[in-house]
Amino acid sequence: MKDKKQNQKKPALEIKLLKDRIEKLEKLAFKHKKIVEELRESKQRFEAIFDGAIDGLLLADLDTHKFNIGNRKICEMLGYEQDEIKKLGFEDIHPKEALAHVLEQVGKQAAGEITMAKDLPVKRKNGSIFYADIAASPLQIGGKPFLLGIFRDITERKKTEEALKESEHKFRTIFDKATDGMFLMDLETRKFLMCNAMCLQMLGYAEEEFLNLEISAIHLPEDLPSIFEQIARFIRGEEGVRPDVRFRRKDGSPFFSDLSPSLVTLAGRKLILVVLKDITERKKTEEEKRQVTDKLNILVKKLEDKNTQNIILGEMREMLQACSTMEEAAPIIRSLMEKLFPHSEGALFMMSPSRSDLESVARWGGFPEDVDDNVFAPEACWALRRGRTYLVENVSVGPLCPHLKHPPSTAYICLPLIAKSDVLGLLHLRCRQSQIKSEENLICDLKDMAVILSEYLSLSIANIQLNERLARESVRDPLTGLFNRRFMIESLVREIKRGERNQTPVGIIMADIDHFKQFNDKYGHAAGDNVLIQMGGFFKAGLRGADIACRYGGEEFVFFLPESSAENTFKRADQIREEVKNLKVHHGGELLASITLSMGISTYPDQGSNAEDLLGVADAALYRAKQEGRDRVIID
């Protein structure tokens, strides 16, 4: 009975176990289906990412060196279809001459020594080459070694780098050849990073010495707090940074320089590019001018008690201080002298540059116009001979000055105009014929203020002459007397605008003395300077009135010829080139070697519409002339 019951329970148990197994199988099947779907979705996501990547992706079999798969971007880069990619290997996508290097890099990437191989040449299907940075990682797929490469096209970056190199080369050339001093300094360390030859010449250091200096070494100790404050203000972009700063040479001597700083950031470093121009002479002239102005102010103060005369002299002071040339000053002096001495006549005489004679530049009150009365030698005046005022109250007693070819019948006074022991000219005053009765009072007035008036006029004229000298120095090269580079650029821009307005050409000639260094090496730098001086005189004498000659820097010169075609400019340049060979330069009693010129030409508007382009074309032509043997004219 018991066995019968057990036999009845057995099928039921088996059915239950079968149901449990079926249920487990169903769950496994559902789970498997889910895994398959997830795998499919994962594969789709991988393929979407793989194909949508912005960089080229390429999977390479390391055993066969063949490619297994590539994404859409690598196909675009190489110019192949997906099916074609699978037939390619490393030797198919890299130039033959670079293959060894490429395979060496691939080996290092496969070994895990490096990840990135930079700047590798890659060959397209059409044979053209582009450059890529290739990052690669080794993989194991199905037990086989693979390498996944990520290609990034750097062709544009290389072009940019090449352009940057060219730009850096141009900057270095300009930097080294600049006629002003230049240096580059790190603002954090206050160390110098680079400098040009003119900077070294101005400061008296060798390049290695200079680059090991700190900023404190090139300034006087008492100036350093101000210098550091100026740097801080410049970095903050504040106004009021002084353009002129005092520097210290290696020998300890100070000099003033115009400063033109520019803030530069390179690789995250704050740098400052400084351009210096020695203005010691200008400062000296300005100081002389200041001293003259101070003296003028003192003299004016002495006359404050004379109201009418003070007003006139104040007007004269303002007017003369505003004058830039004696041509402007002469009529002002004439007008104000008529106001100051309404009953007198006279003339203002100026010493000639040769100092051999004086000539009137202003006359008033009926002073004779005859040449004999208006030009005379310095020895013909007693005031100039004695170096002080000469007054003749009674012309019948005399002695009279020999320069008075038509002796006056009234009293007169000659006032020498002297500044710093230098005779500038003469002021001559005398009574008018119609004022005989008041002659005694007039002469008394003249005697009272003669010294003050002559000193005042002397200092005013000296001030004007200083202004004229400053103006000349600002546009002239001190050695050759030719216009300097700054004036040349401004004038060339002006002539180009005039040519554009009038539809006329402008010819530009850039000239360089051949083998100039040999003059310095063989005869010495003084002889080289003498050559430059003689060349300056030669160019000034040989050009048309409208042509402009400038010293461009070193032994280079630039001329520009308004309204001159390319043909005429070439002819003129060739004529100069031939004529300069006849120039004889002596130094130390020795005749120096003959001079030859290499010249390059450009013309507006044929070869450029701005000064920079035209000078660049002329410079390139000059370079060709040098390369092709010198002593020639080249026009591109």
C-alpha cells in the first residue's frame, strides 16, 4: 500500500521538476535575447561612433601589416572606399622614402613605448601627400594583435607653422638690421632674451654679456624705483608712461633714450619688446633751449616796471617763441621794433653761415635799401669789433661805423647779438630825420635798454636757431646729411598719395655700397664714415630738385623719384651707378678703392600700392643684384 502511494506521487514530482526546468529555460532564453539585443545596440553605437569620429580611424593587423577596417573620415582623408581600405597596408599609405621611419614608430606604438607619432607623411590614393599626427594603441581581438590608429590631418597646421617660421625670419631680419636699439625682456624674471647690434653698440656690451644682465644693470640705481613703477604702469595699460628714459652704459656713463615699448605674450610668458633711440644730443639741445628760455624769462621780468615796453616785449617774446625759423621771426621783429621805437629807423642783420659777412633780414622806418647799406663784413662795425654796444650820440664827432655807406645825420646805436660768445647778428637803430628835436630823449631810451634789448633778441634768435637745428636733426642723418629713415617713410607715403591723386608714377631706388665692410676692415671705420659722407654729398648734388635721397641704414640708401616711370627710374639708377665710379675718396692722404653700387628698383603703382610693398620689392631686387655679381641695377 505504501509502495502504491509512492508510485502515485512520482509522476507529479517529475511534472513539477519539468515545469521548473521549462521556466528556467524560458528565463535563460529571455536573458539571452536581451543580451543579443544589447550586443546589437552596442555594436550599432560603436559603429556610429567609429564612423562619426572627426578623426580618421584605422585598425591594422600587426601580423600582416594590413588594415582590417577604417571609418568614413579616414576614407575621406585617403580617397579610398571602405572595401579598398581592407586591401591596403602601411606601405600603401606612406611614401616609400618615409616607410622605414613610419614602421619604426608603429613598432614603438605596438610595444607601448609611445602613443603619439607626430608629423608623419601620409599618401593619398591620388599620390598627393598630407601630414598627420597618428595616435595608436595596441589591441587584442580574438587572440590576435591589432593596432588602432587615430589620424589627425595637420597640413593646415604645418602651413601655419611654416608661415610663422617665415614671419619669425622676417622679424629677426628687421630686428637685427634696425638702426634703433631693440631688446626683448621677460617681465617676470626681468632677464633679457634677445637684443640687436645697435642695442649692444649703444650700451657697450657684447651679446653674451648683455643677455646675462638684469634690467637693474642698464639703469642708474637712483632711477630704478621709477623704472619699475613705469614697467608696472605699462603692464596695467595706464597712461603717463614716460617715452624718454635714462640708461647706463657698461662704462657707467648715462644717456637718454626715446622708448617705444610693446607688450608681447609668447607661450604664456609676458614679454616686453623695447625700441630705444639715443636722444642725448636732443636732450642737450633741449636743455640749452630751456636755459635760454629761463634767461629770457628773467630778462622779461626786469622790464616789468616799464608798462608800454613790457607789453611790447611780452608780445615779442610770445611771437618769437612761437617762431620756427628766422624767416618767420624777421617780420615780427620789424613790426614790434616799430611799436617799441616809433620814432626810429633801423635794420636787423644776421651773420652768414660762412661768417664772412652780415646781411639785413628786416628793415623798418625808412632804412636805406641799397645793397651797400645791407651787406657788410663783421670788421665794418665797431660794435662787433668790440663785442659790446656802440653808441654814437654826435655823428659829427664819430667815429662812425664803416658799414654806414650813407652816414646818418642823427645819433645811432649798434647792438651786437651774442649768445654763448657766438656772434649771431647786429641790431642797428637810429633817429629818424623828422625827429631831431626828440633825438636826445630817444637816445636816452636806447641807452637805458640797449643791453637788455640786445640780450633779449640774442637769446630769442639763439632759441629759434636751436629750433631750426632740432628740426634738421629730426629729419636728417647726422653723418651723411641725407634725410633719415623716418622722414623717408613719411615722404614716400605722401608721394604715393600724390601719385594716386594725380595718376602719376613714383620710382623707388634702393642702393647698397658693394663690399663696404672691406673699407672698414682695410682702412678703418673712420674711412668707412668718410665714404658715407662723400656718398651723401654725391647723392645730394646729383638728384633733381623733386627727388629725395635718404640713408636707409648702414651702407644702404633709398631714393624716390616723383613722376618717374620704371624706364626713367632704371636709366637714372644706372647713370648714378656709373657716375659713382668716378668718385674719388681720400682718407689719411690715401686714395681709397673705387666705389660701386648694387641697386634694386620698384615703381608705384606697377609693383605696389603702399610704401611697405614698394620697399620690399626694391629690397628683393637689390638682393638679386648682390647675388648676380654686384655693380648692377635690377628691376623685377
